[in-house]
Amino acid sequence: MKRFAWIFVLATLALAQSACILQAYSEYQAEQATIRAVPVTVEPQWNDPAEPAPGSPSAYPDTPERVVLEFLAASQEDPRLMVQYLSPDRQQGLGPEGPLQLLEINAPIEGFSVDSAAVSPEPPAAIVIVVIQAGGEELRRAFYLLKQNDFWFIDRIEKGI
């Protein structure tokens, strides 16, 4: 008789545990069903006030390659910050699209990598060739940089290199 009592107790515990698991799973499914990701595209004006990028010399990229990579990263995160990587001459006369127009890319940038780079010590200048993935295509851009006051700045961008 005691054996049957233990079986009854174990069966009751198993059913209670199953009920708890089912309830937790049902709550989990309900929670998952209410989460929705909605893509939002925000196109800020490039010259709108933005949080300034860290301006201390130690935070500014110290190589031409890093300047180009930071410029492209800013195009994805906050295009208003791209202008800090342009030479003063290049900053003048930017149109309403700002620095984005210099890239001549009509699709969102999906990724990028440095293909090659060369630096000239005198006069200080550099060229960085980048492969950019945008709109399902690979696009090549040549970034020409000048060194002014110990900082590298993008002076020109050419496509089709």
C-alpha cells in the first residue's frame, strides 16, 4: 500500500512540474510574440548639431587608414561626424548631402575594408584604397589624405580605382 502512495505522490509532483513548465513556456511564447523589430531610417542633416566626436589628439586617428575607416564608420552611425575627417578645403562648399556626397554611393554601406595604402613622408600625403560593400555590390574608392598640424585629413575621394 505504501508503494502505491509513493507512486501517487510522484505522479502528482510530475504533473505539477509539467504544469509549471507549460505555463512558463506559454508565457515565453506570449512574450516573444509581442516583440517586434521595426526598422527606422533617420536621415540627419550633415550640418545639424551633433555630439562632437572626441576632439583630444589622443582620440583622433593617427594613421591614414584609421582616418578613412573612422570616416566610413561615421557614415553608418552619424553622418554629421564625417566632416571632422575632411581637410578644411574639402569642408568648404559641401552640398546639402554633406560628406556623404563625396562617396558617390546611392545605397546604404553594408561593410568596408582597406585594400591597400601608401604614405609619402615629404610632402606628407597618403592614398588609401578601400573596398566598400553597398547595395550588394563591391565598390572601390581611393581616399587621398594630407597631413596638416600632425593630423591626417581626407582631401579627395575618387571612385572606380
